Amino acid sequence: MAQLTNAIRKDIRSLEKVKSRRELGLFVAEGTKCVLDTIDYFECKYLIATKQWLEAHAVAVQQDRIYPLSHGEMERVSRLQSVPEVIAVYRIPENIKPSTLGEDDLVVALDCVQDPGNLGTIIRVCDWMGVKNIVASSDTADMYNPKVVQSTMGSIARVTIHYVDNLAGYLHTRANKNIPIYGTFLSGKSIYNNDLAANGIIVMGNEGRGISDAVAREVTQRLLIPSYPSCSATAESLNVAIATAITLSEFRRRLQ
């Protein structure tokens, strides 16, 4: 076991910022469930925990660089209001985008989804629904933001986000290969009365603006999640994470 230096502590706290995460190639996971659900999937650089936690999880966690701290010392490292007993610092894995996305499976595409909580929930929904890949515009929230990591509840270990500089251009190349591109719009056809394929790309838009015009032009099938009853006053729109869950649920229901 090693001693946590001030320099290491400073680096860990800096990982709240995307610039530091990219420069150091590291991200943070905090709390017992989040750490135990991810530690077998990512390369762990630092494992910081109370002595009680390390004793209780000696079999589950076997790492070279372990830093035991008191509860008070953990408070100086953690960004959470409720101080966790364990913090893991992982290396960000190399991200290689498969060239066949959408040909044989369902993929979610995110067009400027900026709220970390929404992104974390979408990752969790995709994990539940068996969607292993997400394509995202470069202005979508960073998947390694601590708030995203925390809200995925471990699903970040099983779902990969591929960031692209030009989402509309990427979708155009997929549509040219006859891959269906779905998107949710208020002007679309009810998802419950539409033909849905077992493969394709499902585009979800920004929290306030929805799907951008450039990306919308690449959508080949416009879907609507109808409100009930249709003639009554309702909320203006659905939260993007909730809309993603409803949409994926209907796609998966068709496969039953």
C-alpha cells in the first residue's frame, strides 16, 4: 500500500474538469457499487479507500496501487456530499469506432445532449435494453464526467460512446448503406403504428432544441411518442432520457 501525495490528490480533484480528464487520460468512479461494477472493466491507476472498506472487499478488489485513507481524508478527495468509502481512478480506454454500427444492431445517436444526468441515464437505459454503442456529437456531455459516471450505476462499463465531429455527416454515410435512421419528432408518425427494424440508428436530440436541422435531414423515419389522450393539454415535451427509454422499449417489444 502507498501514501497518497498532495500531487496525486490534486490530480484527482482536477478530474472534475474535462480538460484535465483529457490531458491525464483518467476519470473517477466513487462509491462501493460504482467501483465494484466497473473495476473489472477498466485499468485502475489508483484505488483509494478506508481501511474498513479494504478489509471487507479484499477478495473482490486486488490492485497494486492502493491508498488507505481515513474517512476524514476521503472527504478531502471526494467531490460527493456524502463521502464514499472508496474512490477508483481509471485510465480512459482507447475508443475505436466500429465501421459496422447499425448494420446488424440498434445504435443510439445523441445530438447535443448536454445534461450529465440525462447522459448517464441514457447509458443506463441502453445497457438495460442491450444497446452497446452510442454515437454522439462532439458537443454532447463527456461520458467520463463524474456526474455521468455516477448516474450510470456501473453501466458505463458495458456501453461505449463514440464521439464524432460531424454527426450529420456520419449519419449520411450510414443512410447511404441503407441503414434506417430513426428520430423522434412532434411531426412524426406514431411509434406504435410504424414499421420498426431490428437494426438501425435512433437519434435523440438536445434537451431544449430537439434534433438539429442538419441531423434531421439525415433521418429516414420520423417517429412520434404520442401523448394520451391526444386531445388534452400535456407537457410540452418529454425528457430526452425518458423518451429514449420509451423508444427503445418499443423497438425491443417488437422482437418478442
